[in-house]
Amino acid sequence: RWIKFEEKVEDGGERWSAPHVPVLPLHSLFQLRMCLQKGTILLDLDASSFKEIIDKVLPRQPEEAELQPELRQHLAALLLRQPQHQPTKPVLQLLAELGRAPCRGRHHAWCHSWKVTSWPEPRAQLSETPLQEQLRNRFQKKIPPGTEAAHVAVGEVELLEKSFTAFIRLRRAVALGSLAEVALPSRFLFIMLGPRGKVKAYHEIGRAMATLLTDELFQRVARQAEHREDLIAGMEVFLDELTVLPPRKWDPSVRIPPPSCLPSLHERTALHSPEQQSHSNGDMAAAGGRASLQHPCSGEELERTGRLFGGLLQDIRRKARWYGSDFLDALHPQCLSAVLYIYLATVTNAITFGGMLGDATANMQGVLESFLGTAFAGSIFCLFSGQPLTILSSTGPVLVFERLLFSFSQDHSLDYLEFRLWIGLWVAFFGVVLVATEASHLVQHFTRFTEEGFCALISLIFIYDSLKKMLSLTDTFPINWQYRLDNITSYSCICNLHRVCPLLTARLPPQPPPAPAGLSRAQCLGQGGHLLGTSCQYVPDVALLSILLFGGTFISCIALRHFRSSRYFPTGVRKLVSDFAVILAILGFCAIDAALGLETPKLLVPSELKPTNPARSWIVFPFGANPWWVCLVSAVPAVLVTILIFMDQQITAVILNRREYKLQKGAGFHLDFLCVSLLMVITSITGLPWYVSATVISLAHMESLRKERATSAPGEHPEFLGIREQRLTGLAVFLLTGLSIFMAPILKHIPMPVLYGAFLHMGVAALNSIQLTDRVRLLLMPAKHQPDLIYLRHVPLRRVHLFTLIQLLCLALLWVLKSTMAAIIFPLMV
């Protein structure tokens, strides 16, 4: 049988083989062309059953091959017998049948569903209605909707002296009863019966026709053909693309596995157009590659209207018609997995940046402010933005600016929050001006070089920070590297509560320090004592387990994410495991941590709704603490922050709206930047952190919402359909982030090393999504082991390496820049 690739019944007739690329003898194709030239061709035949088709085909033979009435009846009875199908059975059913069935020897029988031969024993007649086993066939789940069946019947008949060949195309596809393995409508049939002695040749001709009928280009020709010559011309096009493997240069018994990707029908038809006849396959691939390298956001989203707020109005009109479906499209189990995954990443990120903001601003902004700001800003953005898949977060450049601004305020005796309020108001004003003048039009000048450099830098920051935080745990939970098993008797830790008065030291004899039993470390220190002994700081199990949790979570995330393409378990199970990969990994290692019971560092969230710094309130007043001229001077740093926010937001938006993600609802560059600008007003008045698009978490959000075709032919890789575009996952993530304050008793059981492992997976996944990573690998590969990448066919390897080295040099410069106080201007350098 063929769906897209050939499957054969293995010896013994118990199972189908793995799908493989069909390998045809060249002579069989020439014989098939001869059959089409001399055989019966019936196009647009009106028939509603297989019996009616046979009754109309048999009398229409050429005069030189006209059949006698008796032979015609014999062939009709032979063709109308019920064919034997090889059902696809579950494993449990096969095991049950194995236990009941007697031992049998191996046998060879031409009993494929596409082959008809003459059996001596009587057979059941073909049913005009589908059989129950056809309707219950589990194989039908793999077939995409709208699929039609084609039937190829070949065999040898003892009474025939000349071959009988017929190619039939029905006017409309009809169900032909129990003829097919599954109940599908049929349009094409090919019948070839011949004298005995040439069954192998008939078999190969049938395989050649079946291969032709699964070819999309020949299908198009066969559907539109009006004469015999059209079919032969379609076969000639097929032969033009044929590749011949010379004998004894390969093993014909080896089955060629299906490729990971195939040329599109558009590329193949362009190859045969008159103006492209002189081009080679490589040239056409190059043309397709150049087309795919066009700017990913060159559509109507970035067209300049020339009117004030013209781009914003277009974004609103474009997104308004999708607003209802943005919530209905989220009703899928995959969205639940995305919510849990991104929620944990967002909470961890909020805690991390909240802690760093607290250190940089004397707790004027802390973890609680980070939680509330993330929940509020993210929820508003998901409800009203143009690209709701974006996840808002504090970023490194914003953190650097906050640190510089706080230091400047302290040095010049200015109120930090009031100064920051005026900067935020100016930034919002400048943002609205940029939206009104359609400044987002400049996004189309961002090249792949810029996008890859920015994405690589953010991904490396995630990877570096996760590793750095893991290694810092060894400071909190140090490992006793001097431990020796032979010295175990000297290791001890006791609590010393003995207080010695200096005036009485000379009069009293020395007393041994008391060692009260049952005192914990906290109780000892609380009573004013101190710990004595060589093992008081020895906690190696915690550090070791933390590293194991960290590495295990990272490896499990990768392994479970790739489980979709595994060979184990049914497709539905593989897809479910892959969708919930990160959540399963986190839950699994949380269970391991709980089972071992060691005091690993846990996730801590604030549990009270009050400012981190008691000296501040929830509302920042614009006047009173600073001189009046501060509101005017604030415009100067606000220009720098506006440029920073614009570059950071728009580069991330370009990356998220790439053409390869197949987004259907369009982007909203102007609307997104307006939302970010207006949110600056509210977060500045309430003293909450400023937010902008987070590249890595947003990419992880989109990756967790990938859609693939539910049905795929055996051997065919699932087709990527795009991203599940909706607003509900992001909204749920940010609402849960705000509610995390009330879920502290539950969240405190999640180990931080597990979340660091998920962070590392996000950084690595984002890094692997860019072409720069592939080109870096090429630097380490000998030429003979390099993959057949499209740009390597048409660009000299030294030019590719030079381009990669320049990118790496710029990336190193950005890394050095972001590690200094000048990190605030790094978006400008990008």
C-alpha cells in the first residue's frame, strides 16, 4: 500500500513494513508507458459501484485485444472477488492471536490489497457497502481528511493470451464498497491482467503506477487530463525528474527511509515552467532560499500610511476581527501545558529581577513590586496588544538604568521614585509620538544579522545566569573537599552556650563547655550560642542533589520535548508527553526532591501585600520632594530610555513575528509599542518596575504552542501548521503570577535548582532556533561531514565562515558591553 511512501507486507503476512521510498526498475516505467499508450483509457466515467465500472470497462477493449464473452465473464467474476487486506492490529490483539494460533510455516502470497490473482478456491464476492472491519480500522486515523483512495489491481490469469490493461478516472469520487482497506471514496483505478509466466513484471508495473498516483504533480495532471496524450505527458514529466541508481553501487534490499523534508509542489512546477527550463535543481533551490530570506515582516503591518496614527488604526482593524477567536482558540489541552510552563518561568524571573531591583534601589522596588507589576502589566498587554503571545518582563538594560538612576538620585539628594515618575511620563509621551509618526516602519531595516545577534545575546544571558545561580549554591551549601573517611571520628559539631566572665577567669578552674541535647542550629544561635566543630559547615548532600536536580530537569526537558518523534507508544501519547514535557520534568524532579527530604533551596514568594520598603507608599506623587525643574530635566534621560525600550521591544517583536512561524492573525508593531508606552505611566505612578518584551520567555511561549497536523501518512514527518495564536495563555500566566502571593504554601515546595534547569532549557532552545548556531557548528566540522544546507550550495564556505566570525566578534563585544555600566546602550549597539 501507499499513502505517501510504500509499505510492504512482511514475509509471513502478519505486519506491514516500515514506510520507505519506493525503488522502481526503470524498465517497469517504460512498460507502464506502453500500457498507457495501447491500453484502455476511460476518463470521467460515470459509475457508482465497482461492478458497474467492470461492466463498462471490459467491453471497451481495442479491436485487436477484444475479449470473448466467456472470458469477459470469467474476468468480471475474478475482479469482483473480495480482496484480502492486511489489517493493522493492536499489540495486545497480536499477542492474543499468537497464543491461540498454531505454528505455521512461512509462505509467499501475492495478497496485497492492490493485487488480484486467480485463486483456485472459491472466494466471497465484493460487498457494495463497507465492511465493519473497514469502518473500525484504526489506520484511518492517520489519513488526512479529504483523502481519496486509488486502486491498482494486477495479476496473471491462465486463460488470457494477451494483456488486459485499463486506466479509469471516475467523474466523481465514490465509495467502492469493501474494495479498499479503509472506507474512502475512490477516483482512479488501474487494472492489468496478463498471461501466466510474467507475474514479476506485472507486479513491478503495478508498483510503478501506484508510485505515480501518489505523486502530487502526476495527480494534478491525471485530474485535468482530457486525452491519453495528457497522461503520457504527465508521465514524461515524472521521468524527467527520475534519478537512476547504477547496479552494484548500492544494495537494492536496503529500504530507503523517508526524508525529513521534501520539495514543495510549487518548486517542482516552477522547475518545469518554460522560463525555468535552463535552471538546475540547485538554482531553483537557491531561488526558493532567497525568497525565504526576505524580511520576515515585510507585509502590510509595516506599510507606511502617511497619516497620524495610521499604522495604529490599521493594527486595531486587523486584530479586532480576531479578538473573539483569540479566546476560543485557547480551548485546547496544549494551552494548559503552556500556561503551567510559562507561569513557572515568569515567577522565577520575577523573583530574580525583583531581588536584583531591591539590591539596586534599597528595596524601593522589590520582589513584591515585581510580582504585582508583572501581573498587572502582563494582563493589560495580553488583553489589548497586537501580539498577545509576547511575555512582558524586566530586562537587563532596564535594571542597569534603575541602578544608575538610584545612584544619581542619592548623590544629588533627589527623591528616586519622584524622579523616576517624571522619566516614565516623558517616555510614555515620546512613545505615543513614535506611534503617531509610524516609527515602527523602521523595523523593516532590522536584518537577520541584527535579530540573530540580539537573540543569541539574550539566550546566552539566560544560560549564563542559570549556571551562575547553580554554582552560587555551593557557597550557601559548601562541600567539604577535605573530608577523609579515615578521619570520621574527628568530625563533630556542638553548640557552645558557655559564657565566661573576664574578671573571674583567673579564679575559676576551666569548665568544659556544656552540650545540651536536642538543640537545633537555629535554637543554638537564638540563645546566643555558637557552633563548634569541623563538620558544622559540611552540607555536601544538598549541593550534590541540587546539581543533580538541575541537570536532570534540563536533560528531561530536552528528552521529553523530542519524545514526539520517538518510535515508542502511539502518536497521541507521544504528542501529549511532548506538549507537557517541561511540566512533567518539573513535577518529576519535585517528587524526587520531596522523596529524598533534603533541605534544598526552595522557591520563596512574598506572602503580604505591603511595599518592600516601609518608607514608600503605593502612589508616587509628582511634586513635593524634588525641585520643580526636575520635571523638565527628566526629559533628557527619558530620551535614552525611549530608545532603549523601542529597540528592545521591536527587535523582540520582529523575532516573534518571523514568517517561519506561520502566524495567521498578523502582527501589531504600533499597537504593541503603544501598550508598552502607556503602561509606563501606570507603573511609574505606582512605583512598579518597567516592562518590555522578554525575548527568551516569549520564544518559549510560542514553542510550547506549536501546532502540527494531527494526521500524517506513515513515514511522513508531522507538518508544522503554525502557532496556536490566542490571548488566554498569557492572560492566565499573569493572573496566576499575581495570585502567587496567596499560593506561597504550595510554591515553597518547588526547588530552585529545578527552575534553574527549566531556565537553562529555555536559553538553549532559543539559541538552537537561530541560524547562527548552525553556522558555528560548521566551523567545527570537516567539509565532508557538513549537512547539505541551502546556503552552502551557493555561497563559498570561506564567506560563510567569515560572516559567522564577524557575528561572533560582535556578539563578544555586546557581551563585554553588557557586563559594564554602559549596558544601558547595548540595544543601540545591536
